[in-house]
Amino acid sequence: FFSAQEGILIFYHIKDLQYEIKICANISQPISSLIFSPDYTSLLLVTDQGTVYSYRPVCSGEAVKLLDTSSSCFLAADFLTPGNNYCVSVTISGEVQVWSLEDGTFLSKLNLGIEVRV
């Protein structure tokens, strides 16, 4: 899997010297990172604008918008393990947030009090 700058999630299936390209989803926002869940059943698509989408490769459906922090200082998101039920995000200002991946509900936050960088 990889993403194009235009917000398109692309899958390359490579076998021997043959390959197949499949466009999986188009979220119309540049994707800043792709993160697989610990069991590789879900893929988080994270944008610079603070929007997080979920894509399930086995289901081959559309990407589903999970949450929209609408934050210009959004930095990153990842699965909160163990399991695939929660997501953690962080802003440049140091605010760590926990979200439910089931319905995008905001659950908790912690302010680190420092600026965060990747």
C-alpha cells in the first residue's frame, strides 16, 4: 500500500515479475501517514489536516472517516495497543488525545506542556 499526494490509497500486488495496481480509496486530502493495526486487519490513513480514516483491506470497501480533529497543529496518530479499538493522536503543542475507532468518539486527553516533533 502507498498513498499518492492527491489522497489516493493505492495497492500494488507483486508476484514474480508481474504486478497489478488497484486504487483502493480516494479521500481527497494529502495522506501524511499510513499505519497498520497490530493484527494487520485495519489501516489508518492520517492527513496533515487532522482527519483520520480507516480502511480494511480484506473488506475492500471505501475508507471511513473516523475522526476529524480539524487542527492545523495535528502531528500524528497511531493505534493504541493492545487491540484495534482505540487511536491516539498528538498535536504539535503537546496535546495527546485518545479516540474510539468504533465511532470516532473523543475519550480523553493529556497535555504534555511541551512542543512535540516527529
